[in-house]
Amino acid sequence: MLNELFGIHGRTVSKISLNFKRHLHKAINWDQRMIIITGARGTGKTTLVLQHYLETYNDIKKCLYISADNPLALKTGIYNTASEYFKYYGDCLIVDEVHKQKDWSLDVKALYDAYPDKKFIILGSSTLNILYEKGDLSRRGVLYRLQPLSFKEYLELKYQKQLPKLTFSQILSDHAKISGELTSQFKTILGDFNDFLMTGSYPFFLEFSQNEYFDILSNVLDKVIYEDILTLKSLRSFSSLKLKKLLAFIAVSKIPLFNIESLKVEIGVSKDTLYEYFDLLDRAEIVKIIRTESGSARALKNSKILFMSPNIYYSIAFESWKSDADKGNIRESFFASQIGSAYPLFSSMNTDFLLIDGKRRFEIEVGGKSKKRKQVRNLEDAYVFKDGVETGFANSIPLYLAGFIY
């Protein structure tokens, strides 16, 4: 068994490049005994961890990579596979697609306790698969989340350049200078940004055409709905179809604020089921729910329902209607996915978003090139992030700069 796993390990590692590393690579404390990394499918978790393997171990007798959905691992089980490896070799075990095995967390917990001198790196496709498990790993492992590519990372990967990340306060105070420097480096930055919104959130954009990218992203969404969520919630097939119907509704809606009473009729489910669907999609990192500051974790009234990546709008629209997705939702999705990863972000009654940075509160409008400032004119600490402009002025800021937070 080990020889076959070693062969799979070698073939997988041989495809890994060290030319580009995701932002999370530096943030992880690799000295921890157990590291759990989650993130939406396609974000690059496997590459991230195998880059660490190459730099730290690069020896199959010190560290082994296995995928829990491999037939050998499925037949033998994570615990028995690891035990066999540790009999002869090993300082560290990497387990990918861990959610593919039933009660995997019990196996991982038992391994952690049985082998106190070993390290474990666990990869799951989303926090959905981690949070519903039986074994309590919270006292044993440190949880990290890998997000889709930022616009900064997209440019770094596309052009093989290193770029600085920015704080929100830097963007507000120095946006004219920063955008001037960026436009001198990237002569077609607005074109790059438009490409990113359509097909730039996942590292595989380099390998495929636009249509192929949309097809792959559609397959990723189907895997989450028909495999990940079904595994956890045992939804019947018609319920999964209604979940897809909900995604289509989000993709073509002109505004990201939904009336729950009318939406439950549109989808054909009860109010409680609709709340459950949104919760599952949020945990599966397909949608990002931006609630009001005073809203509870379950409340959806006045909440914005946006896709985690703007690419999803294009993918669903292309698959279903071959038509354009709503540009306003795409812009807001971009802002929320990039900025909301680092700062508390809420749906605002005055503008599109309320952002909190320390003790300061900012009202944020997101729009196109012709977006006026009248909505923020009489508000303190209010800014407009505009698409379609290379440089800004005063409290009008290029939208693409929101993509340099990580």
C-alpha cells in the first residue's frame, strides 16, 4: 500500500511550482503540530501545502501527502494509513480532501493523541466540512482559511511580479499616488481588472480559455452542491435542484437585497428552508452574506447576498443564459470579497457598505465611472469606489485598489 501511495505522492509533487505563493503561505505558523486549512474548491490549498513540503521536507520518508478520496485511503482509512506510514517513516502527514471520509475528525483526533511527536496538515474544501464534524479539533489544531485570489495576487501570478499589500487607511490617504505607480507598471490595468472580475479569482485561470474557465467553475459549484452539501445535510435531489435555482436567482437579481417572503415563493421552499439554504451556501463559501451591524447571525433583513467571487456571476449567467450578469452586483461582490476578508463589513442603510477600521467608521458607495458623490456628500468619512477609472480624486477611489488588501 505504501509503495502505491508513494508513487501518487511523487506524481502529485512533481507538478508543483515554487514561482508563486499565495498570501496565506507567510501567515501560517508551520511549526504547529496540527494545521487545518479550509477554503473554497480551486483556491490552491493543495499547491500551498505542497510548496511547504518542497521547501521544508522534500523527502517522502519525512512527510507524506495523501488524498482521503483515493481508493487506497478510502479502503484502509486515515488512521490505519497513517499508522502504517509512521511504523517506518515520517515526521508529518498531509491529508487532502479530508471530508471525503466519514467521521474523519475522529481518526485525526486519535492520530494526534497517539503520535505526539508527529505533525499533521489537514485540508478541507470549506469550513462547512470542518464545523459539522464530531471530533473536537479546536484544542488541537489551528484553523486557517484560504480565500480566492485577490486582484493583487492575480497581477503577481499573471505578470510574475511582487506587489505590496495595502491597508484600508493607506488606500484612503494615498490612493492617487498608489494608483499612479500601478498604472505606470500595468499599462492596461483596467483591462486586467475587467479580466479578473470575469475569470481571475482562481489560480487555474492561467491554464484555460474563458469558456473553459466558466465550465470548470460551474463544475466546482456542482461538486459543492451535489457532493459536499449533500454529504452533510442529506438533501434530496429535488432540494439540490432548488438550491441551484436559488443560485440562478442570485446571479440575475438586479439588487443584492432580497425579500424573503417573496423569495421563498419564487424558489418553492419554506422560510426556514430558505434560511438553511443561505446558511449552507455561506458556510460553503459560495455566497457572502453582508448583514447590518445590528442584525443577528441568522437575520437576513436588509442583508446583502453576494457571491464570494464575482466570477460566479459570469459563470452562472454564461451557463444558463449566455447573457451579461448585473454589473452592480459584480462590483459589490468584488469589494466585499476583498475588503471583507480583513475588516468588519456591514450592509448600510445610507450607502452600500459600512466598514469599521479600529475606532473609525466609513460609509462606502461602490459604482461605475459615472457614479456621483451626492450620496456621500453630507456623510462623514464617506468614500466612493469607482470602476472604470485609473486614478481617483479626494474621496473618489479606483475600485481595483480594494484588491490590494491581501
